[in-house]
Amino acid sequence: MSTIAPGATIGIFGGGQLGRMTAMAARTLGYHVHVLDPDPDCAASAVSDRVVAASFDDAAAAADLAAHCDVVTLEIEQIGIAALEAASRHAPLRPGASILGIVQDRGRQKRWLAQHGFPIGDYRDVASAADVESASRDLGPLIVKACHGGYDGRSQVRVDDVAESVDAWAALGGRPSVAERLLDLDSELSVMVARRPSGEIAVFPPALNVHERQILAWSVLPAPLPASIARDADEIARTIAGAFELEGVLAVEMFVLRDGTLLVNELAPRPHNSFHETEVACSTSQFEQLVRAICDLPLGDTRALRPGAIFNLFGDLWLDGPPRFEAALAQPGVRLHLYGKRGPRPGRKMGHLSAIGDTPEDALARVRAAATAIR
Ligand code: ADP
Ligand code: MG
């Protein structure tokens, strides 16, 4: 048995909101928590026993983190491979460096998905403006995404016409990228799968996600989608987790095209913004599930006991003074979750509202009403 029992110490690369919520779940289960983050006052610092303030490329700091922990996980994929390897010499790293090495690079990730037979949209690897031009000629309108370092739509440029290729390439800083065909999306969904070292797998129902300016605006679980799509999405996520021999959780972002085709967009081997509603909709949150998975404990029930929805709160809301929290909380079934971040900045995720309802539409209507009231 490889169980890491409550009382042990969990290390987390990254002390943002995902690290903070993971730490809170770990504490509820009786674990100690250490985090590594460049910012000593990071969101997770308030609920952690120790913050190692260091960059995500600092191998010595990573070794220091892991040397005091029984298992190490992460809330962000962009950790230097040397740092990951340094950590894994001192404590089990879950998920491991092999999956991270693939997922960290959009090009490698797409190649892996294609080689393993998972459905993805048309794309080309691009390493020059000329490559972008020929991709644009072959595929039509594109979204060009740098292989490294982007999230929430950063490091991505849209190319509607061949003539825009040179500027797009310059805007990306001439970094190795993937050029994806701009897809005609009906909807976006995500599936969260957990797998523990002993092999048990559990999958949450798909969440339906709506993005604004390429950033998640709101999400609802279970996704009000045909059962056949939900089944296929579950099967894809399960198979990916098995193929990686995942230890931890993995979010699979997917696209549903107008003709009903289901495609994999990208993978995130960590908790995901679109599963925050598991905290209200399910008996096990995604954060508790991550703790169970990395500690090789039995995985929790993933059923949606009732529909739940979340609405992200960005720093923009703080521009004219504090948001009207009381007005939001006066809405029935609504909860407020703030991440304890100090500086509100436009576009920065500061917290979210959540609501439960009798149906997904009902949960969504409630959380929307609260989001309107908070302004
Ligand atoms: P990030 O790492 O920033 O989440 P994504 O690849 O998920 O990057 O892109 C962010 C969002 O941009 C997606 O959720 C989707 O709304 C939109 N998008 C990305 N790629 C495409 C595409 N090929 N066609 C249409 N929309 C896309
Ligand atoms: Mg994404």
C-alpha cells in the first residue's frame, strides 16, 4: 500500500487560487501544506504551513520544497523540468514529470493526442512567418498559439487572412507555435478525471463552459448536453488518464462543433476553473479529489448531486471600489468565494460566485442574477 495518510505533508508548486483551494481541501483532510511560489504573499500563503518563495525554474528551491513533503503536486503546468526532476528525487511528484513534459508544450501535447488516436482539430506546427502563411493558406482562418507559456488566451493571435501572418508571427515574438484552424464551435465543455497510483479512475460529469475574450466567464455542471456527447467525453477523459498512467487530476477541455463532432482542445493535469462548481454540486470537490488521488486514497463520489454553476469575478469589478458582495449574497442559493489576492487588476481572477439550482439552467440563472447584483 502506498497510501499517504492524513498527518503527512503535501507540497504544491504554485500558490494561486487553485493551490489555495487545494490546500484548504488538504487541511480539511488533516494534511499539512507547503507551497512554492514566486510571491511569498501568494493566495495560498494564508492557508499553508510554509511558503518557499522561489521561481518555478529554481531546482534547489524545488528540492527544498520536496525534502520536507511526503508528496508533491502542482496547480500550474509551467514548472521547469529540472525543478520537477529535483523535486521528484525527494518525494513522489504527482502528476509525474513525463506527463508534464508532454502537456507543457502545445506542439508535443497535440502530437501525443493525435498519435494516441484522440480527435483534435486541424493544425500545423509553425516555426516561421512563412509557416504561418502556408498554414493560413491550407486551413483558412487560424488561431496561432505559442507552444509555451500561454494561459487564459495569452500568447495567442488570430490570423483571419494570409496577409496577417507576418504581424502575427512578430506579435508572438517568433516563438515555436501551433497554428490551429479556427473552429466553428457550438459549445465548449471540460471533463475532470482523477486517477490514483493504484489505478482507480473516477470522472466528474462534463461542465459546459462559456469564454469571453478567451477567458472562462461562467461554467455549469452537469453540462446540459445530449447524453451521447457526455458519454463520449467521459470515455475520452478516462482513456487519456489511463494512457498517461495519471497520478492526480486532469482536465480535458473539449470543443463541440456545430455538426456535433467532439474534439479535444487541450489538457490541464491539475484542478481547473471549470470545476469550481464541484464544491457545491458534488459531495467531493475537485480539490479533495486531487488530494485523495495523490495520497492514493479511495477516490470520492463524482456524481452531481444537484446542478451547480460558477461565474468568475475579475479585478475589473474592483475598479470603482469594492463590489456589492451583500447584494450578491442576498440571492438564494448563492455563495461567494474570494481568493485573498491583494491587488485587483483588470482580467485578474479574484474569486467566483457559485449557485445551486434544480436544473443547470436554474443554477445558471441564479449565479447570473448574483453577478448582475454585485456590480
Ligand atoms: P488557454 O490555454 O488560454 O485556455 P485555449 O487553447 O483553451 O487556451 O484557448 C482559449 C479559448 O479560445 C478556448 O477555450 C476557445 O474559446 C478559444 N479557442 C481556442 N482555440 C480555438 C480554435 N481552434 N477555434 C475556435 N476557438 C478557439
Ligand atoms: Mg483552455
